[in-house]
Amino acid sequence: MNTPARLREIRLPGVQLSGAATVAMLVAAVVVNSALQPNFWNSYALTSNFATFVPLVAIAVGQTVVVLSGGLDLSLGAQVTLASVVAVQIVDGQLDRFPLAAAAALGVGLACGALNGLVVALLRLQPIVATFATSFVFSGLALVVLPTPGGSVPLEVTTAYRDAVLGVPIALLAILVLALLWWVLRRHRLLRHIYAVGGDADAAYASLVPVTRTRVWAYVLGGLFAALSALAILANTGSGDPFVGNELTLASVAAVVIGGTALAGGRGGAGGSILGAIVLALVTNIVFFADVPTTYRQLVNGAVIILALALAGIPALQKRRPTA
């Protein structure tokens, strides 16, 4: 028996067409990478690639939750930076301090997210303006904690992160865990409230959904995933950097859009954002292995991302086009 159209919309709200475009872009990126990088399917190369994917995947999931609520968090990259420098200062290269450092990073992410949520939901400031302002606060605090790149992560942590279990890279398992976290959240009442608030806040309020509290929780969850991104960066690089999250914020927004989530809120999901993040990471690889001169790499990266965003938006434009 065929699944009713309405039921399909509930399971995959608003991402049916864009999801196909995302998968097509992912396949194209993999094919091009395979052609340019001869050892792309080598176990070492796969492990290295997945290790670089995790931070963007984590922050993209966090941005997705915020966007679904009808908001946008331009401070997530700064949150990643602050959480990472706090953690690296605490761990100081000692393995026995790593659990405390990880807990501190998660605490920083949750606190930053809570602050954003309170500013947006209670003070009713525009999310873009409010989070743009808090990004400077978080970046400034990161520079206070770690003025210059430095610090060290225990060798055991970086080695384990770049290792594999039964041939499966640990980093790939980390991405699967992030997907599992989204799967669990998607089935929680809080995520249903977030979808409702992002889709129509007035209707959600009329249905007794706690709109203000839901918006705060969306930013808190965004901060949590930003902290997970910070821990992945530390595990991959082995040191701290007070500027490490500068490029992650806009990349997370791009991953969300490529993944098929509507920036207006209420439609989409983190599954597409995870694929979108991998597409963006592969694009960076393509630019590198295509031997694009260093001075032009940022320009080419930006142009490719714009093209990818445009391709992702074509299905939506076709859907809006009036029929004769």
C-alpha cells in the first residue's frame, strides 16, 4: 500500500526535492575527489578526511536545530572557539584532565547557547543581530583565555581520534553518533515543539506550546553541538587556536541550506545538513587537490559554495513557479 502524501510530508517536512539535490551534489563531489586524489579510497585518506568532516558536521547539526525554531545563530563559530580554548587550557596535555576539559567545553557551549536563547526569546531581539553581537563577546573571551595559538591535547586522544575500529574510522563513528543524537532528539517532544514554533509561532502558542522556552532550548542545543565540534577540532589538531571557529559559522549555514532545511524555519532536518557539511568539506578537498593557487582558494571556495546553494534552491523555485 502506498504511503499517503500527507504522511510523507510529516516524515520529511520540506526536504523531498532538496534532499535529492543534496545527494546528487554529494555523489558529484565524491566522484571529483576520487579523480583528483588517487588515494581517496585508501584507509589512511578516508580516516583523515572523516576526521576533518566531524567539526563541520557537528556545528551544522546545531545550526539546524536553531534554524528549525525560526532563528539563526551567527555566534556558533565563536562558541566553538571559546569552548576549545577553555578545554585546551584545562587539559594542558594531561590525559587525566581530559574528562574535566570535555565537561568544561560542554558547559561553555550550553552557557553560550542559553545566553543567546535568553537574549533572543526574552528580549525579543532579531536573532541575526543578537547572535552577531554575542559572537564578538565570545571571540573576545576566547582571546582572553588563549591570546595566541598553543596548548596541547594528550597524544592518546589525538591518536584514538585518528584511529579505526575493525577498519571503520573513529571519526566516521563520531558522525554516526551525531546522526543518532539527531534521531533521538527528533523523537522527543522538544523537537516537535521546535518544528511547531519555527513553522508558525502564533499557531504553536495557541496550541499551548511554550514558545519562549522552546526558543531558548533551541539555542542551548545549538551551543551543545558547537561544543562537540570544539572537542572534535581539538582531537584532530592536538592544540588550541583562538581563531579556529572563524569560518565555521557561515559554513554551517551553507550546510543547512544545501541539506534542504528552510531558513524560514519549521521544515527540514539535520540528516540533510550532515550530508551538506560533507559536501562542503569535499569541495575544500577538491580546491586543494586541483592545485588552485593559494591566493585564489578562498575565492574559488566561495564561488563553488554559491553554486551549490543555487543548485539546492532550484527545486524550491520550480515548486513556487505558477502553473499555466
